[in-house]
Amino acid sequence: MKSAARKPPRVAAVLKMQEAYATSLPAVIRGEEAFQAARRQRRNAALLGAAVVLACLLLSAWVSEAHPATLWAGLPRIFEYFIRILPDLRWSALFAGAETEGSIAFWFYRLPEWALLIVETANMAALATLLGSAVSLLLAFPAARNIAPSGLVYNLTRRFLEALRTIPEIVYALIFVWAFGVGALAGILAIALHSAGANGKLFAEAIENADMKPWDGVTSAGGSWFAACRFAILPQVLPNILSYLLLRFEVNIRSASVIGFVGAGGIGEELYKVISFNYYEEISAIILLIILTVVSVDLLSEKLRHAAIGRLEAAR
Amino acid sequence: MSESSITTWRARMPDAFGPGPFRLGLRFLGLALFLVWFIGTLWYFDFSPTRLWNGLSGLGKILVLMIPPSPGELWVEIMKGLAESVAMAFLGTFLAAIVAIPLGFMGARNVVTLTLLRFSFRRVLDGIRGVDQLIWALAFVRAVGLGPLAGVLAIFVSDIGILSKLYAEAIENAEKRQAEGVTAAGSGRLLGIRFGILPQVAPVMLAQALYFFESNTRSASILGVVGAGGIGLQIAERIRVRHWDEVAFIIILMIITVAAIDWISARIRRRLIAV
């Protein structure tokens, strides 16, 4: 048995077939034949799949100019670049003042300026989340299948929200920088518009999952559509919406940190500058600040989200 | 119900009568703080009505100029950019999905039992994830020059961070009995992983890789804004020279491409998971 398993598959298959014929039982022979046919088919399908993937791979490598030679030549430059970005910290001078080379203070010598920019970025993200979510809260009610006034309104709002979220923030920002001028205003509006589309869908889905009994209660007591949305649906979905809001804030703080690349405000503008001018150590300092901000916002928002979900559980 | 019984009930269950003065005060304070922050940031970011009005009217002009969308004279370039974006997404995701397999095993609790090694490895992945793809793209543009290769590398590196984590979680959720069975039959640990764990997690990994291909098609379409090739470069250039009809054409093209890739990938995913 062991020696048969070591042979190449085709030889092993022939041996198996011979074994089956040797028993001269028609059921065994038929079974073995069916098994091998199924196996062959699977193997052929796998080979075809592999060929298709390989073809796609070669085509995409050719289109994206990722020739092995270029990659090989670029590899040392990549490592060199990332090593140059790293700060030159010296253990002996680690906690010395900003004038001593090799200290943390020297590495972060423009910390006050950057901290202000980080705060600005966080505020941009918060404001964009708030404005975007306000829009999506208004649009979520007509975009929820269970309470939409008519099929037409439902479809129109849904398509509108889809269009809003399909266009990336950066594209919005590029256009808004033309319309509103360079600065944080364009970035906030760009992120807000994208968030409105993304959150609108989530809010609408939360509304679709809401219990309809309060709705029936309000409408049968003579409440209007708006009253029913406000008093029957909103209290149910509010914790959910709060949780999505915080999740969106986490996403938006990442977007806000790069939206400055196109001149739309925040720390991204500074990062773009230091990368373009090759101020190597400052690059790593700013990126480290961004990572710290993102991670701490994530942790904080996770705590708050769990609190919001806890309230949701308590309300049920 | 008389006045006195209401007072006794109020004393017994204060919460049933709505928030007390302390709670109300707290709510009021919260609202006031929020308003101060809100108005303060609006003022700081210069949300003046005139500026908003001017911007909106400018935006209206741009929207009017966008209609009808037109491919312009350099439509070959646009198509090439689109192909580049999809190719960047495919190559970057494919390479990341391959490299993330061993890294995912290294980050899984049930494979690497050394807590310190696993912990530090996972923190490195967290760090990679903390940096936005666009930042990676900008850095790679400086390292290997303008062009789609920088985009491929940016997608590759940022995806390694996420995919490795997702793979590690999938591996941790895998049933361990199969691996125990393989090792009990006398094989080594490596064969136990190969025949006991990998068959369980391979469909999950593939589905996640395909999902990332979808999402990377979206992000690859903007990496060109920082010079990393693809359709983003085309759109940024046309916005710079204010050819708004061509911008609208590219945006529509981007939406169609993303929808097409989503559709194809969803079909493949459903087939692979069903098998």
C-alpha cells in the first residue's frame, strides 16, 4: 500500500484499476471506474482554475509593470527607504532635550505643531461623522423597506445612498477643493458625504429589523408618518445607530488623516509635505502619531460601543 | 390617586417619575458642552454661510459642466488606467493572500504556542494596519518611483496586515480534532497542520481574499491620486485641468467596474463556499 501511494498519481490509478479488475466483481469495477472518473474531473477542474489564475496573474503583472527585474531592482531601495525613515535613537541620549541628537525629543521636535494637527484631524473626523450621519438619519427612514411611504421613494433614496457611498472620499475631496477652496472644509464635507451614503444603508437596515408593533400603535392612535418614525422607530434603533456612528468615526479618523494629501486639511497635508521633501525621521514620527491616535480612538470607541449595545440589550 | 400617595411612590421609586434634577442637570451640561464643541469646531473650520454658499454655487457649476459625461480625446489612457487599477488590485491581493497564509499560522494561538512571539508578531500586524493604504502608496512612490508598481506594493503590504489577522482568527476557530487525528496517526506537527487544519480554513481564506480583491478594486482606483498608477492618476489629472465632463465619465466608469468586480467575485465566492 505504502509503495503504491508513493508512485505518481496516474500510475497509482492504473494499479488501483488492476486491483479492481482482479476481484472480477462488476460492482467493484464500476465503483472504481466511477471514483476515478470523478477524481479525473476534479483534477481537470483544478488544473483549469489554476491556468486561469496564472493567466490573470501574468496579465496583471504585465499591465501593472511589476516585472520581476524591476521588483528585484526596487527591493533594496524599498528596504533602504524604510530604514532611513526609522529614527536614529541612541540609548544614552534617549531622554535628553530636543537639542541632543538621538533623543526622543529630538525625533519629535515639532510635537506641539503636530499635536494640534492631530486634534484638528480628529475634530474633522468627528464633525464629518456627525454631519454625514445626520443626513443619513434623515434619509434612512424613507430608505427602509418596512416604513417607506412608497416603493418609488424607497428605490430613489436607496439608489441615492448607493451613489453617495460608491464614490471614494478622495474623489469628493479633489472636487470640493476646487469648489470650496483648499482647507479642512472641503475635507469635512467630502468625508461627510461618503459617510452619509455608508451609514444611511446601515441605519436603514437597523430600521428594517425594528419591531413594528410600536409603529402600529402610533399610527392606529392617529399619529402621522413623522410621529411614528420619531416615537415608534427612533427609540428602538438609537443604540444601534450610536454604535454605527462610533464605528464610522473610527473609519473616518483614518480617512481624515490622509484626506490632506489632496489639500483638504488635517495631518495628511503635513505628512504629504514631509514625505515629498524626504524629511525622513519626521515621516516616522508623524506616522507613529497617527497610529497612536487611531489605536486609542479604536479602543475608546470599542468601550463606548459595548456600552451602547448593552443599553440596547437592556431595552429589549 | 391622591397627592400624598404620589409623594410616597415618588420617594420609593424615583426613577419611575423621569430623571431627577441631578440627571437632568447632567444631561443639560452634556448638551451644553456638545453645543460649545459643535459651534466651536464649525467656527474653527470656517463654516461661514457665505463660504458654504459660494462653494455650493461653484459645485453647481461643476455639476452642470459634468453633463453630459464624455470620454474626451484620451479615452485610451482612461481605459488603460482602469485596467491598471484592476491589475494592481488583483496582483496585490493575490501576493498578500499567499504571503498571509504562513503569517496567519504564525499568529494563531493554536499553532504558535509561544505567547511572547505571537503577541509581538500580532502587534507588528496591528502597526501595519494602523497605516492607511494611501500612506503606504505615497511611501512606495518615493521608494520605487511613480507607477502602478508602487500601488501593487501598497495594496500588498496593507493587505498582509489585515489578511494575516483574519487568517489567524480563522485558524484559531478551526476544529482541532482533525489535526489531532492526523498527529495521532503518526505524522509530525507540520503534516497535522497541512492535512488537519488547512483543508478546514482554505475556503474561508479564499473567500476573504476574494472579498479583499473587491475592496481593493475600490481603493486601487484612488491610489493614483498620489502617483501610484491606475485610474486615480487620470481622474486627478483631469480635475487639475478642469475637464469636468471627462471626470464624470471616469467616475461612472469606476462605479461600473467596481460593480462588475463585485458581481463576479460574489459568484465565485458562493461557488467556492458551496463546494
